[in-house]
Amino acid sequence: MLTAATAQEVADAYGLGGSATLTGPVARGQLGQVWRLDTGEGSHAVKEWFATPDLEEASRDADLVDAAREEGVVTPAIRRTPSGDVATSVDGTAVRVFEWVDLQPRSRRLDPVAVGRALAALHRAGTPTDKPVDNWFATGLGEQRWHDVHRRVVDEGAPFAGQLGALVDQLVAVESVIEPHEAPIVCHRDLWADNVLATRDGRVCVIDFENLGPADPSQELAMVLFEFGDDDPSRARLLHTAYRDAGGPARVTRRGHFTMLVAEQAHIGQLACSRWVGASSDSERERLARWFLEIPDDPVTLPRIDRVLAAVT
């Protein structure tokens, strides 16, 4: 793992001149954490993974990031090592380095027009692909698996077992919308409010492209309408119109366009529950419980999908 003492090693690995200091971690995700690196060449964000990934696989987002920046998307530039690598290993720890951008705390109430324009630019940058869509973005759990997950957390005494039990029928019902992805392009696929943030000067900045891959752009648009519409039809309408006016290729016209959103809800819920059961510390269980509770606090349900549809069709 990185420490403040490894600052110079990270800076040297990326050819960043001068003395270096490493501060943080300043942010944490499910798979890794971010540090701030200050050198004679300015400030940089350093991503560190909790488990070492395939470094080549971890670098596959570079083309989309570059194309998105050319389309006007505000997103941190990728720093490369002197040999041109995007990701490398420093003292046994896999890292990446990005331009530092000062960001505000997460909010689903960002300017919907700016979010719509940013998503349109992302989709203009994405290229068609014939690769299969991962199950994480394309399938649900089904009735039996949802009940199995609930039974397991009840048996283990999870503090959120009651909230899951009260929601199971709706989680099963909403999976009726699932349909295949049509005409996938390379999409970001992780456009939750954690990864679409306001800069200090108010612009919309997109970060963390590492989950990119094939997806129907209409399904990604539907997910963004849900997340940044924040159950407000007027916000969803503004976002959808701005996306369309900015040349975004997708349209949301039916329940099936919410497939990716529904699938992610299912897999996030299942993963949070299974990790809670297997966690060995109280602090980790508390973190995973908070992660799971994001679902009952803000569930994707058929009535909520229909409210978004009514706003944009």
C-alpha cells in the first residue's frame, strides 16, 4: 500500500520533476483509493487499487478519455510514464496518475443541462462495438435469488435485513423491464453521482472511466436521467432536452431502456449483501451496510421509471 513516504517513488515512476509529497487518501471507492501528489510540476491524483489489477486491462480507458476530452468533456488528463504506460507498479502497488482537478462533494442536483451536454459529448466520443455486454449491466437476479439473498442476511442478523425484506417484491417486479442492449457503443457505464462532480468553478467533470465497455447509449442515458433527475420530472426533462440538442445519439422511450440501471441495482445489492456476510470486521460491515442502504433509500422501481418516462416522452 502507498504511504506518504512513497511520494518520490511515484513521482519518479511518472517522470514528474522536483521533490514530491503524497497526501491522503483523499477519496475512497469500492476498489481503490486516491491520493494527492504534489511535485515541482504541479498537483496530481494518484489512484491505488486495494487488489492488484491486470495493468493492461486497467489502462483500456485511455482512448475514451482522450476522445472525450476532444469532444469537450471536462475530465482529468491521464499522466503516462516516460515509456508511455498508463498504469505501473510502485513498490508492489499498482498505481495510475491523473491531472489534479479540484472537485466539490457529490451531488445529484448538478445543473441538469450541463450533465446532459456532458453525456452527449461522451456518447459522441464512444465508438460502436460488437463485444458482449457484461451481465452486471444486462441481467437481474430473479425472484429466487433475491429471496435467497434476503434469507441469508436474515440468518446472519444483518441490520438492514428488514429494509431488504420490505423491498424484495419491488426489486423482483422492476426486473420485468430487462431487455437486450441494442447497438452498443463504448460507454462509461459508471455515471453515478460519485463520478460526475462539479469542479470548484462549477463545471461538470466526469471521472473514473475504468468500468467502460459495451452498452446501449439509451440505457446509459436512462440511468443518468434517474440519477441526476433525482425524482424530479422537470430536471429529467431539462437533462434529456440538453442531451438531444447537444447531438446525443440516444433516446429514452420505453421501460426497457432502464435495463442497465435495474441490472446494476440488482448486482450492487447482491454484492453488498454477500460481502457483508463475509466481512471480518465491524468497520467493514458498517461500510457495506451503508452501501446496501443506498438502495432502499433510493430504489429503482416501476413507478419511478414511469415518472421519468412521462417526463421525457
